[in-house]
Amino acid sequence: MDFQERGEVLDYVSPEAKAWPDWSKPFPGVYTVSSDPMALIWNNTLVADGKRPKTLAEFVELAVANEKTWRNRITSYGVHQTTFGYGISYAFVKKHGEKAWDWFAQLAKLSPRFERSGGPMTEKVTSGEYTMGFFVSAITFWPRLNDPARAKILGWSFIGDGQPVVLRGIAIPKGSKNVNAAKLMLDYVVSEDGQRAFGRGGLTPARPGVKPGDGIRHTYSSIVEAVGEQNICYIGYDRDAVRDYDSFLARWKKTFNVA
């Protein structure tokens, strides 16, 4: 955001730009290259079939119902540990307001254990040290499902009542020494072929219309199909998130009783 406000982004209109919606072009010359979702995950041996959550409301209800046995066995990103986690929780609260804080307060009763990245969350859910996780990076989690043995243990869902999606951007600096080469690269990255390459590389293609398949587990379009576009929580370039950081962090730490 600071880079853009200093006027250092080249206002380049790619020939591919017309295929992209307004939300994916937050500033002139800035394009979204992936839309990576957060997920609910659980250990299938510990969470009974038929009770597996598809919304955060269901996740909270299930956790509270098992408060005694699942204490210290719920995980997520610690807002006090990483700004990545902050962006996720902030976007979710911005969508749901006080209801989100109420859900967080209910989860706090189980004394969740927070991690800095999705890898440890996934490993500890696999082993049974954690029962469930919320707001877990799907692009960290999904590759583990390529192991058939692990795929039997791990379950997951999108978050139907507020799906956080991290928008990753690309732009050309005005001071670039190879502007024409940069334009060609950007054109490819935001093209349908380029987006499929991003998907095969492990990110989530953001270009509308790109479908899963050929090594791509999910895309922006398939996420929208699963939860509805009205339920997407975009984590992008929000000045409010910068302004509110200190007050949000203070309330979050008080809610979860962390230092």
C-alpha cells in the first residue's frame, strides 16, 4: 500500500485485464495472481462423521460441546505472533462484527494453542495432538492429502459463513530496468495459461473461470461455487487493517488471554 501511495507502481493495463473483476485490481497496475483460502481442518478419527463442521459457527458449537476433552487441542494462527494471522482474523471480524468476537470468546474457553504457520498445525492434527484447526492455510494443508494414508486421517472444509481468502498481488515498479519484459511476464501470469501454471505450482488461481483439474485442487471460481461470493472475506489491501492493528490486537489478546 505504501509502495502504491508513493506512486511507484506502473499504471499498466494488460491485454488480459478485461477478464478480471474490479476486486482483483485494487490499484491501477496491481493485479491479483492467487486467492488462497483458509480452511477448517480436523482429525477424522477424533471428529465423528456427521458432526464435521462446514462453518465457523458449527466449528465453535462442536468445540464447546467437547470442551473438557478438547481443551488445549484446538489450533489456529496467533494474531499476537504473525501479521498473516492478524489479516485473517481482522477480515473475518470485519464481516461478522461482534458475532465473530463472541465465537472467539467461546473458543477461548478451550485454551487454543496457536502456531505461526500451517505446517505445524497440520502435523499436530494428523498426530492427534490437535483435534481441529480453524483459519488454516489450505495451500499448506492440501499437499499433505496427496499421501493416501494421511488423507484418511485428515478432513477439511471451506468456511461457509465467512471464507477468508488471501489475495496475492503483482505489479511492475515504475523504476524497472526491463519494463517491456516485465509487461510480458505480467501478461502471462494473469493469462489463463499463467494462472494454471500458478495452480500447478501450489497457489490458488484467482482468474475467474479457471477450473480445478490437471494438478489444480481448487481455484477462486470453485471456492465461490462452494460458499457463494457473498461469503468471501477478501484479505487484500485494507488501510483500516493498518489503522486498527493496535486496538484489534489488544482485544484479541484479552479475549484469548495471551501475553
